[in-house]
Amino acid sequence: MRQFLRFRFKLLVMLAAMFFPFTATAASITEADWSIYKTAFLDPTGRIIDTGNNNISHSEGQGYGMWLAVLADKPADFELIWSFTRTELLVRDDGLAAWKWDPQANPHISDINNATDGDILIAYALALAAKQWAKPDYAEAARKIAQTVIDKSVVVRGGRTLLLPGTVGFGEKDRPDGPVVNPSYFIFEAFPVLNELAPSPLWGALTRDGLAQISSYLFGPRKLPADWVSVRTKPRPADGFPQEFGYNSVRIPLYLARAGLADVKLLDRLRASILLDDGNMATFDLRSGDTKDVLSDAGYRVIPALAACIIDRKPIPDDLRRFTSTLYYPSTLHLLALSFATQAHQECL
């Protein structure tokens, strides 16, 4: 048994050095920018605070915080965020994270269901940290989460590989229009990395089918994906959710750009469809095509600006290259965009 455990430890060390293609490079987020983010959203217990959502925390935010700490090369901050995540959210029997932690509630977790994007973000951040700081225990934690995502949140139906948003409530047997998917949960760059730790052909299938699904979600006059999509028959906006290209979906072009997956035509179509005439992003009612919320925050506007640079080699405007904290969500997207430009598209800066 001891010999087996030594072998397994060595194997994890080797795997932690093999991740591909978008491994983190040290300090693609500057010391100053990370300090601003940390001051605004990271509390002393390791909780990432969603300042736009009643100061709750959630698995998505913890995963984002861990990921950004890797990109900023801050192992102590990473460990602080991971410690809170591990002790406060990883309380389910299957090792996935409860999606919501509310400081005003008692107990703090009132809904034990998971959010698959949060699980993927946490596992991906752990995998990157394992390589960057030679931490095989992080690799083992990432492997366990990734394997459970494959086992419980990925289904094949009608020849399509689907990523369920949670283990309960979205499947074919859970609701009349199920399965229901959320196209913004496809964090494509994470899939090959997690495949190194929890090998499965389903990771590659998720990439191929996820890209095809996003390309085919052409709802309403603007031909945009919905936040929540029923794929029981022909894809359509899911019942019981606003029929909108909403705050979930605004990150789809960022994920596609970061993974290097979207062809220019798809990325350009998304960029053009989400922009208003004044250059701001917006959320849209899919039935009418009307604007719902104008997204003037730099953290949103940097996404089409990054796409424009990738497509047309237009540098990101000066005001979008400077990071200042606003609310948790756009500030997080802003740093992810700037970090990627620093890593892979210096011509954008």
C-alpha cells in the first residue's frame, strides 16, 4: 500500500507539470491590480464577496478568486481562498461545491445544489496552482472535482454531449423542457487541463459539442444565445427563466477568446450583436431584441474590445487597459481579459 501511495504521489507531481494549453504564467496580473481586487472583494476569511448580489459568496466567485490569485502569482492568497472554499462550500457528499454562501443566513448554506461552472473554475484553478507552485495536493483536489463533474454533470443525449448546470434540477427527468443548459458554463480552456487529471473522452466532446451548441443558439432578432436553453428538442430559451441574453452570457465571447476556439466569424458575430451604437455592451430581450441593461462598466466593455483586437488587431482602448474595481462580476471579467491579453496578445495592450 505504501508503495502504491508513493507511486500515486509521483504521478500527481508529473501530471501537475503537464497541463496544456493555457497554463498560467507568473504575474500576468500586476501587483497593483491584484491589490485593488483583493482589497475590494477578498475578506480576511478567504471569502470572495459578490458586491453586486447582497454580498453573498458562491462557488463561481471562489473559483474566479483562486484563478486570479494564480494569474497574480499569489500562493498565500490562493491558499486563503481555497481554505474557505474547502471548509465552507465543499460540504456535499459527492465533493462538489454548494453554490451559495449567504452571510445573512443561518445556516449560511440554504441550498446544497452545485453550480457546475463554479466546480469547473475551482478545479481549473487548483490544477493551474498545482503546476505553478508544485503542489500535488492541489492536483489531487482538482482531480476529484473534475472526475465528479464528468460523472454527475455531463450527459450524452441525442448524440450531443451536454454540460448540466447542476446535478439536480436541469436533467431530462427533472423538468418538462429538460435537459436545460447554460452556454456560459463552457469554460473551454479548462477542459484539456482537467482531462490530464481525470482523463475522459467527454472533455474533448464537451469542447466540440459546446462550440457547436453556442454557434447554433441564434435566438431573436439579434441572433444571440439565451442564458438558459432547453435542448429537449430544437433548442429554445428555457421555460421559467427570462428570455434574455443576460449577465451569464456576456462572458461567452471572453471564454471563447481565451480558449482560442471561436473562428473569426463566430467571434465577430457575437461582438457585433452585443454592442450598442455608443460602444457599450448590453443585455437584450431575445423576443424583441430590445436593450434591457446597458453595460457601461469597463469590465464588460473590455470583452468586445478584446475580440476586436483578436479579429482586427485593434489595440484595446487606453481607458480599458487601466483596472479599477467597481462591482465583483465586471471587475473579475476585466482582470481575466487583461491577463489574457498580457499572456497571449501583447499587441492588444
